[in-house]
Amino acid sequence: MHIAVLVKQVPDSEATVQVKADGSGVEIEDRYTLNFFDSLAVEEALRIKGQGGDVVVTIITLGGQKGVEALRTGLAMGADQAVLLDDPAFAGGDEYATAMVLAAALKGMQVDMILCGKEAFDDSSGVVGPLVAEFLSMPSVTSVVKIQLAPDKGSALIEREIEGGKEVIKVSLPVLLSAQKGLNEARVPPVMGVMKAMRAEIKKLDLAAIGLPATVVGRAGSKEEILRYHRHPQRPAVTMLQGEAADIVRQVVGLLKEEAKVI
Ligand SMILES: Cc1cc2nc3c(=O)[nH]c(=O)nc-3n(C[C@H](O)[C@H](O)[C@H](O)COP(=O)(O)OP(=O)(O)OC[C@H]3O[C@@H](n4cnc5c(N)ncnc54)[C@H](O)[C@@H]3O)c2cc1C
């Protein structure tokens, strides 16, 4: 069985992100980490491998040097091999073009299951996985919290989160599944794993290797264009009211009349 895991290196949740003064982009502090949901996807692939049988786990990213860090984290956790999709032609791609490249690379890999995150913490569109499945004409199930493979590995029972409950779905393989919080707890890579991952060879695939024309990848193949970013408006300062309850009520009523002008 071959499981591919799609991973993305994203800004750490503590990293400072500033919108540029002209709104043309964002400046991100250089603190990156493996996307949280992708770490759950890697963990799940390793758990399936741990259940026995001949299972190979390949982790894949589209990205430059930052992507290599995501791959090394996945290798350190225990993945068997890693693939970096990197070519100047891939730059500036939207979700559609990103999924197009990932799908083209996966087409040649004979995968039985593709795992990815529910969404990436930075751009958070949550569409790359389902788009990859669509391009590969395979089913996809999103926000997955449990995967139970049939003994013959030809199908799986999937639990996914819905408002106020869970949905149980039977799906045939090959399938793409996106990981939601609750699927598992990702392991911390062991020191030996980290050392092994530093030395591991990472396979690189460029535009020629995936066999797509330059017109359908990167900016040229994108369907969307980000026009500008906006900062949230600054919140007005908070006023703390002092005094007894009755006094505070009088002050609140006064403020609602005089300042907010709502009564
Ligand atoms: C017009 C436009 C131009 C852009 N230009 C750039 C750019 O120049 N550089 C840049 O970094 N970003 C760029 N982006 C953002 C980039 O396209 C998105 O980060 C990417 O498409 C993934 O979307 P997302 O982060 O919302 O992923 P989601 O759909 O939220 O991700 C879901 C899951 O898909 C998988 N996944 C997502 N992205 C990747 C990936 N790259 N490799 C492997 N798996 C992945 C992960 O498992 C992830 O958890 C651009 C976006 C637009 C709209």
C-alpha cells in the first residue's frame, strides 16, 4: 500500500505577520513550522503503517527551501521518502495551480491513499486537497477524525465531523482524506529520527519531470489574483468603569446615550 501525505511549511502561530503599507502583500517573521493539520496527516499515515503489511509513506510538498523543512519534519517522524516539487514555473500559483502540480506528480506514483490537512494555517482556503482529488478523479472526504481500513485495504470507514455530530462514510480506495483535529495526536520526532532525516535524500521533481506545460502551473495557470490585503481596523481603547453596581449601570446608560447614541 502506498500512502502519500501532502505537507506545507507555514508561519508559526507566534510569528509576527504585518500587512505591507500599500496592501500589496504581507511581511512574515522567519519562524516556520509544519502545518498542524499536516502533522496529523503524517501521524495517521504512520499509524496505518504501524498496523502492519507492506505500507510505504511518501510525503510531498510544493515549495522551495521552506518546503524542505516540512519534508524533513515528516521524515523525522518516520515517513519513508520525501518529494519536493520545485521549479521557478511553479511560483505565484494559487490553490488551483498548486493542486494541479501536486496531482500531476501524484499521477505517476500509484497511490492508494492521499492524506492532507483540513486547511493550511496561513492561507486557510481548505481546497487544495479536494482539488487534487478532483484532478485525479478520486473521491475525497474532508475533516476526517477517524479512519478504519477494511482488512483487504480496498475500502475504509471514515468518520468526519459535522455540526453537532459525526458522519460515518464508507469509501473505496484510492481516496483523499483531509485531517481534522481529533484524528490523532502527532508524535514528537525522536532525536534519532531527526538525525536520520537530516541525511535523507529528498527527491526533486521539476516542471519537466511532472510533464505539465508551463501555461497550467504557477501564476500562468492561476484562476485567482490577490488584489490587496487589509488590516483589521484598530479597536478603540477599552474603558473600565469603576464604582458600585448601581453607579456602573448609570454610567453604562449614560455612555449608551451620549457616546454610542443607541438609546
Ligand atoms: C494569486 C495567488 C498567488 C499566490 N502566490 C503564492 C506564492 O507566490 N507563494 C506562496 O507560497 N503562496 C502563494 N499563494 C498561496 C498559495 O497558493 C497557497 O498557499 C496554496 O495554494 C495552498 O492554499 P492554502 O494554503 O489555502 O491551502 P489549503 O487548501 O488550506 O491546504 C489544505 C491542505 O493542502 C495541502 N497543501 C496546501 N498547500 C500545499 C503545498 N504547497 N504543498 C503540499 N501540500 C499542500 C496541505 O496538506 C494542507 O493542509 C498564492 C495564492 C494566490 C491566490
